[in-house]
Amino acid sequence: MLKYVICIIRNLACNNDKNRLLIADAGAIKLLLELMPFVSVKLRQKLAGALQNLATNRANRHQISIHGGVAVLVSLIQTDDLKLQ
């Protein structure tokens, strides 16, 4: 179920700034970042995609930053798992 929710958020945030702001206002950015360490590699890829779409909005980039997103995303590229690099 979680996979589908993440994919829906990712798709809603794609090319739609209004949806990006609504998603962020609902608290999804913090939640997506908090999920990252606890999910499978496959879900981490989907979470990163959702955050990528959300980050195309300037206000959302700020939200990602203040909720520790930079450290979370850097940890993904520091992993030995090639699927996350």
C-alpha cells in the first residue's frame, strides 16, 4: 500500500505546482523524509522521485532542507547500493 501512496504523491507532484504546494502543506515532505531509512531500496527510489518532483518548487526546496532532506539525500548517494546512486 505504501508503494502506491508514494507513487501517487510522485505523480501528483509532476508538472503541477499547485499540487506540489498542496502536498507540502499537508506535511508530506517531512513524512517522506522520515520514511526513507525504514523502507526497502525500491521504495527509497520512489521516495527520491517524489521528492525530486516536489523540489521543483522553491518553497518545497526550503521545506526539504529544514526537515533534514539534504542529509537524507546525501546518504542515498553514499551507499554501496548502485540502485540508489
